[in-house]
Amino acid sequence: MASVERKVVVITGVTRGLGRALAEALAKLGHTVVGCGRSPEQITHLGSELQHPHDFTVLDVTYDSAVNAWAKRVIERHGAPDLLVNNAALINQNAPLWQIPAAEFDRVIDVNIKGVANVIRHFVPAMIARGSGVIINFSSGWGRSVAPEVAPYCATKWAIEGLTRALAQELPQGLAAIPVSPGIIDTEMLRSCFGNSASSHPGPEQWAQTAIPFLLRLGPKDNGKPLSVR
């Protein structure tokens, strides 16, 4: 991957999967990576692997007050992010909608929609004040189509598509909000749906080699466009 202008990149859900792969690859390119995740063990491990100026925090994005405190600290230390990647997400266990417990449904909604809104609420004002920045909200193929037994997840990713495209119309010139479908990647989340057949798809590290140049090229010209990593 070619060298590019150094950026401050904030990523949610950095402890595994796509978030972890993005954090490691972006750091190797010389960008400053700031991230959060729910696993204390994995955050400690990532912090040891990717040291200063990179910055990782144990955080559940569903807690608005915690996101607020985290965002304030990040902006004080690093400034407003050049790139804000809302990656943290959950998927329900495969089942018809009527068999999914209310608590499980609520958790998927809370992380995948409310968590994204919380992060936007506390980071985007600083990006607006600076007059630049790109917000990438990871959608899914299931945010533009559907499948059985993943109705809660589909509902959240369709919501992300609408939320992001509406946000794009609210942003001032110089900023962008873009719903991005990462594609089909062999992650723990995919294996929960596809089982061992997920191994026929590229892993997160291989995906990141394509995804990072694509994501770093995004800008105001792409505001509000539903895109897919390619």
C-alpha cells in the first residue's frame, strides 16, 4: 500500500475482526490509530503491540456518557479525527425473528444503531468545527438485501444506511458521511452465520490490504453515497 498523508483514525470495535485488522495495518502505514473495544485483555494486548502515539480504551459504545468522556479525551490528545470508522457491531444467533429473545434483539439494536449514534454525537461536532473529516459507518450486504434468521442484524444495517445518508445531508461542506459495505469476510461474525463455509472468503488481514486504500481515498465527493469496498 502506498504511503499517504498521515491521519488520525478513530475506530470502534478494534479488538477483533475488521477493526483489529484496520488498526494494525493503518498503524504500520504511519497513521495514528485511536480505538475502543469491550475486551480489557484484547485492548491491553493491542496497546502493547501498537504503542504511542496509538491510543486504545476499554469502552462499550452503548453507554453514551462513557462515549462522551472518551471522545473528549481523544480530541484533547489527538484533535478531531480525520477518519471516524464506526465498525463495532453484533449479530444475532441464527433464528427466526419470533424465536429471538427480547434481550438479544435489544443488544443488537443498542450496539449497531445507538452505539453508532453515540459516537457520532460526541466526535462529529469537533470535525465540523475544524471543517473537514470523513465518517464511515460500516453497513453490510444485509443493509441492502435480506436473508432469513438474521432479521435483527438486517434491520440495524438498513437503519445505518438511512441514518448515514440523512446525516450526509446535514453535514456542512468539507465533510462526508458514507455507508460502506465491507464485503464478505471470514470473521467470527460470519462464521456464526455461515459456519465453516466462511473460510472460503478472505480473512480480515487480507481484506484490509484492499480496504485501507479504498477508505483513505474517500472524501466530500463521496458524501451520502452507499459504497462497497472494492
